[in-house]
Amino acid sequence: MNKIRLESVSLSFGRRELFKNLTLEFSAGKVVGVIGRNGSGKSTLLKLAAKILKPDTGEVNIHGAQTVAAVTPEMKIYDALTAAENLNFFAKLRGKNINPAELGRRVGVDFETEIRAGDFSTGMRQRLKFAILLAVDADVWILDEPTSNLDEAGREIFLREIKSGARGGKIILLATNDAADLEVCDEVIELPAGGGDFS
Amino acid sequence: MKLSNFLQAAAIFHKDFLVGLRRRAAFAAMAMFSLTAIASMSLSVGGILIEPKLLAALLWVVIFFAAGAGISGTFEDEAAAGTLATLKLYAAPQAVLFGKMAFTLASLLALTIFLLPVFLILFDAAVAQIFLLLATILLGLTGIAAAGTLTAALTVSASTKGGLFPILLFPVTLPIFLPAISLTEAALTGAEFAPEFLLAMIFYDAILTVASSILYDFLD
Amino acid sequence: MWKLIIFLTATIIAAIIFFVPPVQGLGELAKIIFFHVPAAWVSVVGFFVSAFYAAKFLRTGEMKFDELSARAARLGFIFVILATVSGAIFSKLTWGAYWNWDPRQTTIFVLILIYGAYLTLRAAVPNEKARAKVSAVYSLLSVLTVPFLVFILPRMYFSLHPEPVLNSAGRLEMDAEFLAVLLAAVLDATLIFWRLMKEKT
């Protein structure tokens, strides 16, 4: 069974101690929502789980799962490339053959266009980022505020895809400030304000 | 390198090439920098015949600083645009390094194809041993690309970037410059050259490439 | 430790002033060689010590090794400046010019550039962990230049420098007392470096 396990993880930024002795497990086939106030460490927790950040002490182990994909505000796409070029590039990095047009239909944007991603609207770019996540078909989905900047229709598409991803056995972590996103979550973790001692 | 890493590196090279074609800023900066540097020197000496040794040194100084203008942003541009984080998530570190190194070498080669004729014409210099000159330039650029790519990765976390890149790159590429200048001089004059300098350059290029590969893993 | 160093230093200075005969034709000031050689030696030692701790830092990730690597580089930078200045004075006395790019002068100049680049890089990176990583990587990268410069430089520049203490013929070409004082001075400088490395901050 695929899972991610954080074992007595501690992390601080300078003097700001965010996590102390945090132990958590995320298993496949479930959407785990992460909520908490600004600065509580939602994004950091996701980065730790994805091994983008290394903890100061403790361990993060990803069992079974091989690949990680993410939609986060700081991970940008290439503005100089078109949607299809962006999709093809990231798919190629993961050895996948994809059909941009079909992915475009799934997220509700026309990707068969010469328009570069830099000229997309914020919402369209968000949908393109999500399409990249779908394109690479990773085992672990890291979703940080994925529905921000989306209209209602966009949110519905995203939540539907997230649900079906979980049914397909993905490990899905969803950090959000939006209560509407919580309807797809099977579990919700609430982080205390300002991080905390979890021992 | 694993096959998947090689394919990733090739994809990154292709992507950098596409972005480079559309955002011509980096290449335009390199080309204009070299043109300005050559013109300023050629104008100020005003047709005086310059010794081959000095000419060889000038050529490499121009190449070095033009390279600095063009390749210092190899990682920084992506970091500023926010795409570096995405790239690092989706590609293996070694693929990122070698994809970028290959693209850096390609842009340096393109730069030199532009710069060398301009240089030779404006300084009215004849080349006696063209193959020696080309071999020297190829080996020199390979080393600059290897050291420059790693150095560009080092400067990403720096807050003050102005001038940092050439400061860091110069000492590390000195073992390339010294033999390259000496070989270039021989190529211009047709004098006998020291083959051990060519070997030293090949060897140093190889060492720089391997060292960059090993050290880059620690930067993650 | 400081007591021993002060005693040793005082003895060496006394020996240089009163015991060592003036260098032929160069006058008293040429005795700056007793300062120059040890300073140059320590600047090279500092360079390798810095790289050694850089490697240790990358292997273990412990910040104390980064601190030691940085300190060795800071000390090395001071010593390399002292060595360059004293070397230039000696050069002016013996060969008539402050600077003439002979292989060893070039080497020490490269060392200044590397130390300077390393310390500039450290100053430019605000984040502690990132600074430790990038400066360790740069330190190790710059060490690679050493064997190549040692190979290339003597083939590019004509050397005016005195032969090394033990020259290629394996013969000593110095007065025994001159040599003894010089070696003691080198030892003294190394001890000063070593003690400063251990200094608590």
C-alpha cells in the first residue's frame, strides 16, 4: 500500500520553529485536507511530504509511490511556451505521451492555440498547471490552494478530478483556505496557528 | 547517466532552446556585449597592428565577459520566473545540470561563430592554423560551459548578484584561459605549439564536468 | 598555546635581527623573506584546510564545519595579502620590480582571487543553510584549479623565484642557520594559524 510517513519531523526557519516532533501518515486512495491559519505551515507540510524540503531532524519516507506532481502557487509554468509546449515538456520529463487537446477538454481550456502561457489569464494558467499534473499521472499529488483564481465551473472540474484521482489510488494532499474544497476531503488535518510542538 | 536522465536532459535542452529563441535577451546581450567590447578596443587602437599574444588574450577576455553576460542567468532567470521549482520537481537534478550545460555550450558556440569573424576582421588578424584555433575554442568553451553552469547554480541563492558571476567564474576557468591564450597565439602566428596544453585542456574540461556533476547534487 | 607562540615568535625575531647575517648585497630589509615565506605557506595551508572542512560539511551537513571552513578562508585571505605585500617588497629589492608575474607570484594572485570570490559569495548569500552549501561547493570547485596551475604556470612564465628549499638536485643551497630560522618561522606561522582556528567566537 502506497503511503507517505513523516516520522518525528522538526523544521524551523531561522528562529521560527514551525514543526516539532511531527509524526503523520498519508495513505493512498484518500484526499487529505490540510487547513490552518496563515503561517501555520500548510505549504511547508506539503513540501516536506513531497521531499521538496528536507526536515532539520526526523525522516520522511515515501513507500511504494514513485512520482510526485504538484500544483502550488510558487511553481510556475513557462510563459514563453504555449500550453501544448508546456504540457509536452513536463510530460516528456516523466516519459509520458500525451494529447494536449484531450487534456484541454478535461480542464475546460482550448490548448490547441498558439497563444503563449504568459498571455493566459490567471485562471487559465491555473487550469494549465492542473492539466500538467494530470498529464504526468504521478502517484502523489501535492495541491496547494489549487482552486484559487478559479470560477465555479473550474472548481467543480478540479474537485471532480481530485476525487477520481483518489479513487485511482493516488496519495492526495490538499492545502486550502476555502471551506468549499473540503467536500472532497476524506480526512482533514488542522494545523495550530504558528506551528507547534506535536510530541 | 541513466537513459531517463539523458532523455530529460534532452527535453530541457530543447525547452531552453525554444525559450531562448523567443526571449532573445540573453543571446542579444552576449552578442552586443562582445561587439561593443571588440569595437571599443579596435576603435581605440585605431588600426595599429597588435601583437598576436595580446590579440589572443583580448579574444579570450571578450569571450569570457560575453559569456558572463549571457550565461549567468542560466538558473537565475528560471528562479526569478518561478519555473525552477517546477523544473526541479519534475526532472532529476543531473538532467537539469546537463541539459543546461549542453544549452550553455550551444549558446557559447553560437556566440563565437558570430564573434570570431568580427574579431578577426576588425583587428585585421590572419589565422595560420585554423584547426588549432577551432580546437582551442571548442575546448575552452566546453570548460567555460561546465564551470559556468555550476557557478550559475551557485549564484541563485545570492541576494547581491551584480558582478558576482564573473568574480566566481574567473579563478576556476583560469587553467583554461592560460593554455587557450597560448594556443590561440600559436594558431594566429603559425608558431609551434605545446601539445601538452591541448591535453591539459581536455583533461581539465573532463575534471570540471565530473566535478560539476558531483557537486551539483549537494546543492539540492 | 599563546604563550608558546609569543615565546617562539620573539625568539625568531631576535634570531633574525641579531643572528642571521644580512643577505648578501640586499641589506637588512631583505630579511622580510622570513615573514614572506611563512605567510605564503599559511595562505596555501588555509586554502586546503578550508576545502577540507567544506568537504566535511557537505558530507555531514553540520554547520560547525561550515564555520571552520569560512574561518580558514578568512585567515587565509589575511595571510595571502600579507604574503603578497611582503613578496612584492622582496621582489623590488632583489629583482627591481614589485611585480613580474612569475609562476609563484601568479599562483598567489590566483589564491587572492579565489579567497576573494569565496568571501564575496558568502557575503552575498543571506540564508545560512544556502550559504553553507554554495560556499562549500565553490571551495571544492576552486581546489581543482591547483594541480593544473602548478602544471601550466611554470610552462607559461619564466621564473625568477629562488629554487625551493630543496631544489631539483636535492641539494641544500642555504646556510644551515638561515634555513633553521626559516623553518622555525614557518612552524611559528602554522601554529598561529592553528591557534586562531581554535579561537572561540
